[in-house]
Amino acid sequence: MSKGVYIHIPFCVRKCLYCDFCSTGDHSLMKEYVNALINEIKEHKGTFADTVFIGGGTPTVLGDELIRVINAVKEAFRLEPSCEFTVEANPGTVDYNLLSKMKEAGVNRLSLGVQSFNDNELKALGRIHSAVEAKEAFLMARKAGFDNINIDIMLSTPHQTLESVKSTLEAVKEMNPEHVSAYSLIIEEGTPFYDMELDLPDEDTEREIYYYTVEYLKSMGLERYEISNFAKTGYEARHNIKYWTQEEYIGLGVAAASFENNCRYTNTCDIASYINGKRYDEREFIDKDEQLKEKFMLGLRMSRGVKYSGEFEETIEKLIAKGLLEKKDGFVHLTEKGFDLGNVVFMEFV
Ligand SMILES: C[S@@+](CC[C@H](N)C(=O)[O-])C[C@H]1O[C@@H](n2cnc3c(N)ncnc32)[C@H](O)[C@@H]1O
Ligand code: SF4
């Protein structure tokens, strides 16, 4: 069966204030990193793949070196003709020339980290681009031929109000993307946000923002197919669905995770060690019990839910009685209430 391929690019123009992804604004090892990464890609010569996701960090900071990585992937892997090939881009790092080259090289899906269409919110997040630049990046991507674009937005960020989210969503509607990911801000330990006094929306506003966003995106014709992901029919992210359905994937580059032969491997996040040949830091065998737990913890994130054949019967019946789960056509899935209280449901399977 064809696999998913994830490739991590650990460089950004500079770190956003909330981000704990493995990435750095120090580009001194960039060239050597790309060379080491291409060597790792070559190790997989002949492997069949039907989704590729180049993420980060900010893959587009590599400029033309990104095209080298894309070409190396095409040379090494046997990509299915219908392969979904996504690259993540920060709107402050793209121009028409680079987008056209990416498209020409075979990238057929672009994921733009917009976060907000309000400049004061973007500034508070430490983003490198303005709202106008985010719109320009989107329109340039369309012009370069991208007909499958995702926009990432963030909810409950500093200074956000229901009114400001409405204006972000109106701008999203104007762009008319095929896919939207809406993530609520998580304040991660070790990030500048963790130690800052932030002007965050209160709990009631947070709920309002969340409900308004879900309903607004649905009214745009985007179906909520996963807790934080909305897509037009046929544009669901196939690569991400592999994670939620426990299909095999190969992760290349620092911090990338792989899942193969019931093992999850996670590569080191240290760029210098990676360049010196170090690969995974962690190797975890996922036994049958763990696989079953993950089947529910990951699978229930999706609207379609999990194919059900009687596992965790007591837990499932309890969650059904609480109105959080529902059984239908041989599947068990979250109800509307279950979507809102996802964490309560997932805790039951830990
Ligand atoms: C790797 S980043 C995307 C691409 C690119 N690096 C960018 O930011 O433009 C993936 C997405 O995760 C989300 N994200 C990152 N850190 C987050 C946090 N602490 N809380 C919530 N969402 C977060 C953002 O929406 C971001 O676009
Ligand atoms: S959110 Fe994106 S651009 Fe910002 S630091 Fe994280 S990976 Fe880099």
C-alpha cells in the first residue's frame, strides 16, 4: 500500500511568539541541512507514496532549495499519479516566481499560514506579514495555478474579539479557499507567550468565537470533516487523514515522525546532530491495545468516526448516553456536543 511522506523544514524567518514547532530563525545550517535531508530522501528509493506533505517551520524560506527537495522526492519515491503534494507556506515568504516553480515541480496543494486578517492580531502573534500581504499571497498562488489551497487561522488569540473574527472570516470567504484549518491558540510552555501578560478573550467570548467560526465556515460550503478542519467536498487533506486512520507514513528531516510496522519513530530536533547522521530519538512499539486506543482517539477526531465492531463497549455506551457519541451505519462518531467536548471523549480512551 502506498505511504504518506512528511518532510520537515525547521527554518522560519523568525519565531512567532506562540510557536513551539521545531524551527529556528538561525539559517546558518540551512544548506547542509538540505543536503542531509536529500540524502535521507534518497534512502527511500522505490517506495510507493500517494501523499507528500512538506511542512515546518516554513518550507518556503528555502527559496530555490525547496525545488531541489521537491525534485529529490519525485526522483526517489514512486508517486501515484493522483498523489496529493502539499507544501506549507508563510505568506511573508512567497512570491509569484517561487509559487510558479513549486507548481511546475508538481506541488498541487498549498497550505497558507494566515492566522488572522487583522494587522493588530498578526502583530501580537509575532507574525512577519500583514493582512494585505496574506491576501496577496493567496491571490498569487491562484495566479500560479493552485486550485487547492488551505488557509490556517487561529482562534482566541490576543486582542481577538467576536467582531474581529467576523472580519477575518469575511476575508476568508472572499478568498474562497478549498480548505480551512481553524486552531484555538494553545499557550505552550517554553514560548514567549507562556511568560507574557496577554490580552486574551474571556471564556464566554472564546465560546462565541468558536461557535461563530464553525457555523460561518459551514455556511461557506466547507464541511467540518475533522475537529479543526473544514473542506469543500473532495478537498479533505488526504495526508492528514492517514494520521487519523493509522495508515503508514514516513517522516524525513528533524522532528519528523514515522509510523511503520507498528512502530512510531521520532527524529531528533537537533539540526547539527541530524546533519551528522543522527536519526530517531524515540522508537515506540505500538502494541495491539495501544493501536485500539489510538483507533478511537485519532479516528473520532473525524466526522465520519470509527468503524465499530463492539470494542470499548461500556465506554462507548456511556458516551452515547451522555449525548457525546452516536452510532450510525456501522460507525461510531462524535455528535455536535461531542465535537465541542472532544477532550472529555478522548480522555475516556487514554
Ligand atoms: C507549522 S505551522 C504552518 C506554516 C507556517 N509555518 C506558518 O506559520 O505560516 C502550522 C499551523 O499551526 C498553527 N499553530 C502553530 N502553533 C500554534 C499554537 N501554539 N496554538 C494553536 N495553533 C498553532 C498555526 O495555525 C500554523 O499555521
Ligand atoms: S507558526 Fe509557522 S512561521 Fe511561525 S514560528 Fe511556527 S512554524 Fe514558523
